[in-house]
Amino acid sequence: MAELSKRERVDAALRGEAVDRVPVAAWRHFLDEENNVDDLTAVSLKHFHDFDWDWLKVNPRATYYAEAWGNRYDFSDYDSVLPRLIEGPLNSPADLDKIQPVNPTAGVFAEHLDLTRKVKAGIGDAHFLQTVFSPLSVLGFLVARSAEHRIDLDVQAQHDGLRKYFAENPAGVHAALDNIATTLGQYAVAALESGASGLFFAIVKIAREGVLTEAQFEEFGKPYDLKVLQAVQGAAFNMLHICGPYAYFNAVTDYPVHALNWATLGQNNPTVDEAQHQTQQAIVGGVDELGALQTGTPEQVIDEALAAVRATNGRHFLLTPGCGTNVDVPDANLHALRRAADIATEAV
């Protein structure tokens, strides 16, 4: 078939139609640039062009939503992608009434709407997605209080904090989540108006076994996710990312999005092949960001990618990692991921 543009290729894949080749992309944090809009715009577009991705997932700093509600961080002290928390509004479940709606186009949100406009000005016609964390993920950042700044302890503090707040002030949790969801929905609309094609809507490592029960996620997570997503139903391209191992995949297959992204390999989640029978959305993934992409050879990346394409017959499928790559992922392996999309054209 004739060569498609990047936007046409992604749109066809989202509709389950034939494509000239499978769309492909990967994303990562840029820690040295993420606190300056111009720098982050430039490095994001460079990554997009250097690897010839078919769309761009914008990677703001991981804490920007929590900053909107008052968390303050030391950006000179990172562990992995998280800076050290200095202080925040929540120190006990009794503080939850401090979490009120905030202006969705002011402060840190204004900063990231500026980022959206500048990315739009530089990317041409290709799709790009602005990242928005789920309301429950944002609350996790707000309740986390770890004794030592280390990413594993920070994440554990988010999980421990959520369970504590659920138990001690469930009504306050619901009120706070509703306020967060209201603001995020309004911000998401503003992001579309600023040029984004849609959202990369991320449920960050909480909708999974060992963190919350499925009943807890259904009560405290899903209703507020849907409130945000319903605000942007007219978007061209909304993607849901459900993060981590043992994810509650079946709890999100009915979300009103165009595509689902998750870790399809090595994390006790549905495989690409299995997921085709569980969801009507386009499948996004296929390559292990912690395995082949990070520590394997380019040949191993290509083999893993081709297996995913064969499993889907290259239809209703976008080739990516299961999550963001590490900041030190080998460039050669990212180039191999992009090359695999060309090779796959002959394999399906």
C-alpha cells in the first residue's frame, strides 16, 4: 500500500485498519531538562526526530500534578525519576479537606500548557499526547511520607499512605479525589486546546495485586479516572497506561480510550496475544523495557518486537515498550525498535 504519514498511520492502527507498517514509539524522562519548558520541548522533539517515532508521548516531570496541590520538591536531589519531597499539604487523613479544586490553567499547569503549545509548534502534523496521572495516582504522591528518599521507599510510602487514608477517612478521600478529577479534567481540555492530540492517562503502579484490592480500585480509582477521561471524549487519540506487574487489566478494558498500554512481558500481565480477546481498544506494547530494551542486544529487541507483531498480525497494534524506558537505555536498542517496524512489514 502507499506510504502513510505518521498521523495517518497511527489513526489507521487505532481504527484496526491496514497500515503500511506498524506504528512505533518509545518515551523516557529527561531529568536535566524537565524543569525548563524550552529545554524540555527541544529534547522531546529531538528524541522524536532522532528515532523517527510515529507519535510523541510528552514526558513532564513526574511530580507536576502533586506540585499543583502544594507538594514542594528538591530538584537537586533525584533518585531515579523522583526528586526529594520537601513538604506538602497532607500530613494526616484529617488534612484531606485541604485538597480543593485548583486553577487548571495557572501555576504548574500553565507551565505545562506552554510546553504543549511549544511541542505542537515543532512537531508538525504528527500526534502527541500530554501525560496526565490518574486522580488516585496524584493522591498517592500527596500522601507519601518516606523516612528516606529512595525511589522504592517513596513508592512504598505512596501505597502505605493510600491504604491508611482509605481506612481512616474514606469520605475525605472521595471528596479529595473528586476535586482532583475535576481539575484534571479541566486541565486535560486545556491541553487539547493547546494542541495535544489527547492524553497519555497513567494509572501509576497502584491498580494491581499487592497494592490495592480490586474492590478498593473500583471504589477509589475507577470513578475518578472516568470523570477525567469523559472530559476529553472528543480527542483524536487517548491512551490508557496501567503500570506495573499483576495489573488489574480487566478492570480497565472498558475505559473510553482509543488504546491500552501495559507491560506485556515478564510482569504477570496479559500478553499481547491474550489481550486481543479481552479488549476492543488498540493494543500498545510488545517489548520489555526492563529486559530486551535495557539489557539485550539490538537483535533481541527486534526478535521480541517481531513476535508481538506476529501475535497481532500487525492490526490494531502500536509497537512500544510496556512503560517508559530508563534514562540510560541504549540508543542502539531504540534504533532497533524502530527498525523492527520496517522489518515487520514483511513478516505479516
